[in-house]
Amino acid sequence: MLDIAEIAGVSKSTVSRALNDDSRVNENTKKKIKNIAEKYNYRPHKLAQALAKKHTNIIAVVLPTFPRSVSDPFFLEFLQGISETAFEYGYSLTIPPVNSTDIGLFKKIFENITADGVILTEPNFNDSRIEFLNKKNIPFVFNGNPVVDEDICWIDTDNRNASYKAVEYLIKKGHKKIATVTGSMELVAGKFRLQGYLDALNDYNLKKDQKYIINSNFTEEDAYLAAKKLVMLKDEISAVFAANDLMALGIIKALKEAGIKIPDEIAVIGYDGIKMGEFVDPALTTVSNPSIEKGRKALELLIRNIKNSDSETKNILLPSELIIRDSA
């Protein structure tokens, strides 16, 4: 701006005002300055502008830590939705190395980074991040309903209802002994997806057997190991509901290695609708959890929160859809 000011024969503050269409600068001077800026390919420094206005135009996205994070296709697709929308609105992203269980590290990092807002994933029950961010007055949005009384922003699908749909589909296909491989019970999604499974069994008067409920942690590797128990139950069960698609892939691998035909001997159904599910053999039947759309909506909701827009919409519940393929 100093260079442009010298060429135009005006002050640096006049250049700044002219480039921001300030009415205090007459039209001829404004046009002259803009022509010089265009000639020399001048572009404002976005971060410097943002800091001057007490904003960074940076959004922090808190993803699960290894081994999940962006190695889980759902979160990679979710991040795609966020990043595309952030670009449209002129925001950049930062992904700090924190997780939902290490609140000490979470606090330390957010004491030292400056972001206009935060998108959080995988709420825990009584999630301590909520109190901290509220105290710091940092706007935030959850991917997932944290199930708290406070009026906070979140976006989700109905985990319980979508899981019910998946298990009901198996029941209507004639399956009576259905196992499930669960996600972590510390996470809201894990508990409610299990509850959807139990609801379906109850509504159709099917026996709930504890040995058919195999605990896991939403990872492909852990589900692969858990599926060894399913192999031992192969003469009893005829289907399995995996609490996410990544675990379903681990289960399919374990069953195939044991020589079990899918879906002829054991049907498999997942949850999430990740793109990868189309390309495994057999192609994965699942219920959708629209990851890219959730990312877009989460970012838009956060921006409204940052700008204190007068909007009554703080919670968005997206519909889920049964995607029927070959595995069930």
C-alpha cells in the first residue's frame, strides 16, 4: 500500500480507504488508486486484514486421533465438505493434534491458537470441552448431538433411528439371530447405535443375547479382531450389524478369511455410507450418514454462530437412507 500511495501521491490511509470503497475518498482518486493496484497486481493480505478486524478467518477442526482421523473415510469426506465451504466463505482451516479424551492437551492448545471458531467431532457424554469453549467464548459446532441441556450448535443424523432401519431391514429379510459389533460406549454415537439395534430386536420380539453384542471402537483393525468371535458363532447367527462402515470392512475381511460366504452364510450391514463401501466385494449394504453434507452444514452453522446471526436454527438433523447393495 505504501508503494501505491507513493505512485498515486496520496497517503497510505487514503489507499486503504479507497480499496475498501470508503465514501470519504472521492471517486476520481478511488479510481486512480484501484487502477494502480490492478496494474501492479496488488492483493490485500487476508490474514492481516482479518487481524486488523480482530478475526483470523481460521476455523479449527478437531478430528479423532490415530488410528482413526482422516484414515477413516468418513472423516476425510466430512473434512472435504468443510474445506470446500470454508473456501467459499474465505476461511482457512487448522487441524490441531488433540482428541476428545485428553482435555488437558485440548485446553493447552486452545489457549495458544487463535481461531474464530471450532468444529468438534464425536461428542462424549458430559463432554468437558463444552464448558471450556463456553468460558473462552469461542463459537463451536459439534458433528454429533452431545445430548446436553445447554443450547449449543450441533449437526447429526438420528443414530438410533438409522441403526433401527439397518437392523429392521435384516429382520425383514428373515434374519432372526443378528449380532452387532459396537462402537465405543463412551461416545454418544456408539451408545445410540447400539440402542437402535436393541430397539429393533425388541419391536420384532427377537431374543437379545449378550454374546451377540461384541464391543469394539469404530476402527477397522479392532473390528477385524472382534469378528473372530463372530466366526465362532457362525452356526448360530445369520447376520451382523456393524456400527460403522469401516468396522464392516474389517468384519468382511475376517469372515472371508474364515471361508464364510457373504451374504449367503452371514449377511453384513454397516453405517455411514462411505464411498469405499461401493468397491469392496461384496459391495456393502449400509445406512447413509451424509458426511460431505454434514461438513458443509457444520461450517455454515459455525459461521452464523461466529457472526451472531439472528437464526433460531442451532441444531440440524439430517435424514438417513438405507443403501442396499450385495453384502446383505
